[in-house]
Amino acid sequence: MYQKVDTNLNFVDREKKVEEFWKENHIFEKSMENRKEGETYTFYDGPPTANGKPHIGHVLTRVIKDMIPRYRTMKGYMVPRKAGWDTHGLPVELEVEKKLGLANGNYVYNGSFQEGDKHLGYWNISNAENADVTVTPFSDGRRLKVTMSGNEKSAVVISQEELAFATGTPYKFSFTASSDADNTLTANIGGHVYTFDIKAGETKDFAVELPSDAQYVNHDISITLGMQGTTWLDKVSLVENALVKNGSFNDGTTGYTVYVDSSAKASYVVDSLKDDNALAVTINDTGDADWKVQIKQENIKLEKGKTYKLKFKAKSSLNRQIRVVMQGQENREWSVYSSDNIVDLTNEYQTFEDTFTMNEDTDTAAFFSVCLGKIGDNQITTQQLLIS
């Protein structure tokens, strides 16, 4: 009677398929429609306080609270769903309004068309009167699909505004496109315009580099799609054109993991008041090994035979040593690819530079590591370091 349960389920994929089924069949809307004559049940849910970034606590309370409206809906009640966010104070509001780069280093939101209403969250769509603009289903990986229709055509434009890129940092803008007709796509990044030609039947990766001295008339991006047939778009990305992303900490700790072992004590903040967005780490106890307090960025590709330059500046309220390296993960036996940079810090900024050649096989998952724990015999308490 029942289909045998697969013991090798991928729960994430299963959840996405259920979500797709609900959306395609309008399950939630139907649950509201067939109860509209029922007795109303109102659940007063105070909005979460936005006094910082949303975190797992917000999700947990939402899940628990969601059980009550679902239960009452199953009992036949008409349960309107209304929720909102509250903010307290100008600093919070400013942070909410300020767009930062994503954790993966991308300055473009929803570049893979996975989020929001109809999977077009964060995107503005214009000139779509004579076109069918959709996102392909999960089975296709979800790509933007634009099909031109009608005799009078105007190219569809997708755009995002007020992104966080700025002069002083080199960037790489890229996307993947397909088309069933010869087409020309146009990208505008802050006033810098680029055109890309694609042939019928092609799937092609496009990329352009913007130098650090590029001047921008705004902080918007747009892509104008071709006017013939159907064009598919995916993997829209604007990232720093450097191995280590967000090296200036202008986007907070985006792209970094800050690890503090349970045997050590440390806290951190990006200091934009006393220093120009330096990462300030206050250490109460270094622990008994260099990695016990660590800042790292993962998934850096180092190619065999290529030469790289690692450059940073740092200071400390106490004279001490830190260790800064490029190295492999556990499957590479933590091999250090750069020099083993153990440097001496003082209370004045110093700039350190290491040029190294990748002599081992290409590693697509190397990581940048700043070890702030115990170096040698010196276990330290109470100090502050600034890294930029």
C-alpha cells in the first residue's frame, strides 16, 4: 500500500521538493481559501527585536510559534498570517539599511535565483511587457529565463541598487548565460558598461575585471538581456578580484570565520571609529596553542607553479608574535604553502609581506589563517590586536 521509505534520503533536497510542490499547487493559498468561512483564530505574535543580525534564536522561536497557527488551521479555523520586524534606535536602522556583501563574498544578492517571491528576490525587473520572465524549476537548478514575445520588443533589464562595492578595491563581475538565438547582453556596473555576445545554442561563462582605481557613478548593477528568443541567466556574481576576500574588513567579518577555542578567551569587532575598519581582537587568554584563537578564510584556490603575494598590516597593545599563513586542510595534512610567517608586533602598525610559490599540487580549498593564540612559550592574557 505504501511506498518503501528510502533510508538514504537527502533531507535538504526533500525539503526543497516539498516546497516546490506547495508553490506549484498553491497549497498554502488553498488552506486559507477553504477555511475562509470558518471561525477566525488570531495569534498575536510580537515581532523579533532587530538589535543585531538575525540568528538561530529568531528561527527557533518562529518555528515554535508557527506550530500554533498550523494546529488551529488543522482544527478548521481561519488563521490570518501576519508578521513583521521591529527595529530599535537609529544605529540599528542604519545597519538594516546598509547592504553588505554576502558570506561567500558576493556583492550581488540572489545571484543564483534561489530566494524570494518566485525566486526573484532582490531583483528589479523592467521592460518586461513583451516578455515572459520566470525562474526555471528546482530540477533545472533554477535559472532566470526570459522569453521574448510579440512583435514590438524592448530588452528586459534586471537590476539591483545600492550595493556595497566601492572605489579602492578590484572586482570581478561574472555570470553564466545560454540562449536559443544569437543575442547580445549588456552589463552596467556602477556606470561601467560591457557587452557580451552569445550564439544560438551556447552556454557560456562571461567575466570582466574592474581595477581598484575604477570610479563609479552609482552603486547599482544591471544586465540587459537579448531581444531574440529565450535567454537563460545564472550565477551572477560581483566579488573582490583577490584571493582573500574583504581584506579591508569594509564588510565586517564577511567571508571570515573567527574561532575561539573553549580553553581560550577572546572577542572581536570591526573598529570603524578609532581605526579604518580594522579587525580589533581583544584577547583575555591565548590558550595553549597558536590555533586556539584564529581568524581564517576558506576555499581559496592556489594553483601549482603560480607565485602569490600575501600582504597585511597589524599592531598589538602588547609586544608579541602572531602567525599568518596560507595552508591546506586536514586532507592535505595542514601543509603550509606560504612561508611560516611568525611576525613580531608592536603598538605601531607594521606592514608584512610574503611572496611564495605554490610548489604542491593545486589546492582548491586552501585557507588563509591568522593564528593569535600562544606562540612558543608565551601564553598571554589581556591585550588587543588590530589587523588590516
